[in-house]
Amino acid sequence: MRILITGSSGQIGTNLALRLLEEGHEVFGVDKRINPWTDAFRYLLQDLAAPYHDFTGGIGGVPYPPCDIVVHLAANAKVHELVEHPHRALENITITYNVLEYARQNGGIPIIFSSSREVYGDIRRYLTEETHADFGYTESPYSASKISGEALIYSYARCYGLRYLVFRFSNVYGRYDNDLERMERVIPLFIKKISAGEPVTIYGREKVLDFTYVDDCVEGVVRGIYRLLSGEVVNQTINLAYGEGNTLIRMAQLVGEALGVTPEIKIEPSKRVGEVTHYIANIGRARQLLGYTPQISLEEGIKRAVAWNIEWESRKQRRGLYHSLPNEL
């Protein structure tokens, strides 16, 4: 099987590519930045947000190797940064359009699209079943860009017969996510600060989110790849998460426990503009359609994340540059 992954230098893209390689598949990636984690697979440096017109064999006249399926992960992802720089949300829509045109004009290649729990907005009625998302609660330009991306996917399915799966991810964490210079993620940021003896700030004492360890996320995506290509599961939108809520306070405490320290936690009463304060995924459809059963609780996942971060930083200090780590770390 030949898989094209956009956003292949990111956390999910890197973990997914390495998993697929282990299973004997061919992987080709596209990203606008160098992968700092591994050189185990081929990838092309290309900014997919440009206004391309030529999609023959690739995007913008750049040839791609033949593929059987596209896993589209590329996006500007940090919610608060897109509040401050909303043009990045428009770039997300353009990126998805370009990828869809590539798929359409090259034989109708099936596509898996990475959406987000952000499409539900800041949930007032705690509805997270996929057919009940209320887009009147759109919370940020980022969530609007994911809603728009989903709408484009659905329209291409109806107008051009394009086969798809949409996965709504939720707070994925784990290996290959501590490149904080590029994008701050809450768990690696807390690991860094708490290990250095610095305080961490939580915006909202009651903020509850559904954290998903990256191996569970990748397992769900791989199951989706196989079922979409076989025709067993086609044209579905699926929540892919752990299915359990945890407060950020609990998460910070778990990081402290894994590091063997008591974290200093500061609580700010108001949330930042655009951010969701409550989300627990309904993963019933993932269980039914994919046989998906997440394995890594937040307690276990934080232990693994902390261990990986410690090993990664140790290697970086010893060698003075980034190298990929064994996949089992």
C-alpha cells in the first residue's frame, strides 16, 4: 500500500509514517518544514497553502509518487495563535482545497481528513455525537477552518464521488510533540516547566478535556486506512479520542508525579479567547465502525510522555542535534 501523508513532519504524521513503515507500506510525506525527528521516510518540502492551479500528478506541478490513499494532516493548528493571526485559518481552507483537487484530478484518490473536536465549539449541552455538532457555537477561526474543511470534503463526496473518512481528534500527545519553539502544546510545555521547577498556569479551574495518547490516535487512523481502502467503512465522520475527561489540574499533577516533584500550579479565572473549556468525546462510532478501543489512560500516557521527553533531551544534549528515537520509547 502507498500512502501520502500531508503534514508529515508533525507529531501525528511522524508517528503514523513510522507505524506504516513498520507494517511494510510505502510512505511519502509533504510538509513545509524539515522533520526534526526522523529521516526514515521520503518527504517533500512544499507549502500547500499557496494558490496552486496545476494538480497533474502532484500539487503545483510538483510530481508526487503514485499513492493509494491520502492522509491529510497539514494545518495551522494552535487555536490561540489563529485568533491572533486569522489569515492562518484561511490558509487551512486553501490547503484542504489543494489536497482535494489533487485527489480529484488524479483518479479520485480516497482521503482521510484530520478534523478536530474544536468543530463542536465550547459545548453548552455536551453533545459530541458526530451528527449533532452545532456550528452556531463556532468558537474560533481555527474551528471555523476545520468546519470549512469538513464541508469541502462532504461536497467533493457528493459532487465527485470522492471517498473519505473524517476523524475529529482531541488533544493528541506523546512522542514527537516537544518542538515548543514551533508550537506550544500544553503537556510538553508542562513537562518542561515542571521539570525545571517553574510554575505552570491553568486558565480555568474546571476546564475538562479529552486527552488522547498518540498510539491510540494512530491505531484509529490505521484502522481507518484499511477499512476505507477495502470499502468496509466509507464516507463517515468519527470522533477519535480516549473518551474520558480530565482537568488540566489533574494532568499537571500527573506530570509532577511522573517527574517525582510537586508542581506549582497557578489558576487564572478567565479562559483565553477561542479556547474550549469542556469536551469529552463520544467514541461509540469509532468502536462500532473501526473496532477501536483506546488502551492508554492519561495516567499511563503521561508516564510515557515524560519518559520520552527525558530520553529525548538526554540524547539531544549528548549529540547536540536531533536524531530519531526508537519507536518503542
